[in-house]
Amino acid sequence: VEGGNTLRDSGDLYRSISKELLANGVAVGTNKISAAIHQFGGMAGRGRKVNIPARPYLPIRQSGSDLELTPKASASILDLMRNFVEGVD
């Protein structure tokens, strides 16, 4: 779709996102083979000759060898937590 949001046109990748609550955090991911190349970009195709630009669909970014929430996502989650603790709807 021209001018559309290509990664969400079919919804396949978006619907594949799963989450799991852990004792000390949350695991978020997908079983789609193409997910990482969409999120982070990189070389793909036969012989890895095609450079695919990053088209992030999750609010995370790579920080060295770690992954972290984007500042906007982090602020949103902190606001939700603060409102919950303070009893604000």
C-alpha cells in the first residue's frame, strides 16, 4: 500500500509478538524469522548482499550488547507505574 505502514499491512509480524512475565522482568519477542532484520536492519538475501534498513516495530534499541527501552517507552511505563502506585486512573 503506497504511503501505508508496510510492516503492519498484513499484521502478521505485529500479531506474532508474545510476552512472558518473569520473576525479575518481562520477555517480549516473536518467532518470526524476519523479525530481527526488521527491528535492527542488516545484510540479507542470498550471499547477504542486500542491506535492509532498520524498521523498528518494538520500542527497544540496542545499547552495546544489551537491549533497552527507548526513552519514550521507558517514560510511558514509569508514568503508568507511578499512576498505579498513587491510585490515579
